[in-house]
Amino acid sequence: MAEYSQAQEAALRRMAEHAAELPVRRPVPGEAALTAQWQDDHGDLDSWSEEIVLGYAAAVAQLRADAVREDRLRSVEPDGCGLCGIPRREHARRWVSPAGWHAWVQPSNDQILARMKARRAARATNSRKGGAR
Ligand SMILES: [Zn+2]
């Protein structure tokens, strides 16, 4: 049986706590509405066929993927690297998948615009909620 030192146990505990906080574990905005919609369309969860369950899972996965992408976009400064989003002053050379090793790349006008819009939308959402989040 494995014996852990105090430091190892503390590290394991931290990892477990951290895992519980991963964004993917939290319901994303719109998930409750999506579930309600599917229950309206297909009846109680218990009565769903495998096909319906798979369709629902795919819809939730898409919702989560969109939320994560939005979240990432929001945290990127408009002039962040065109490949990885890291600001120029702290970029140097980086490895990111799938771009590989690269120096800071001028973001396209579309990227800058999308990032500015995402940040503005995030600010508007936060002030509507009174900053509570
Ligand atoms: Zn980069």
C-alpha cells in the first residue's frame, strides 16, 4: 500500500480541490434552459432513449465548448499574439499547439475586433450583475 509523506498528501488534497473548481464542472450559462427545453421536447429524463441522451450530451458539449471559447476570448488582450493570445511584452518565444514554436504574431483586425467585443460584453454582463460573480 502506498504511503505518502505529508507534503505529498497536501499536494494530492490540493489537486482534488483544484479539480472540483475546473470550469467544465460548473454549469455554463444557458445549460439549465437547454435542459428545460429538451425536457419540454422529450419528456422526463428517465424516459429518454439512448439517441435522445446522446443528442442532449452533444448539445451540452457544444454549449460548454462555446462558453470556454468565449471565456478565453474575454481574457485575451486585444493586441495579444495572433496565434496564442499572449501579450507582446511577455511573449518571447512560445510553444503552443498546434502552432508550435513562434514569436509574437500581429493579430488580424478581425481578431482584435472580436477580442474587444468579447471584453466589452463581459464588462456589460458584470456591471449588470453588480460585479457579483
Ligand atoms: Zn503567440
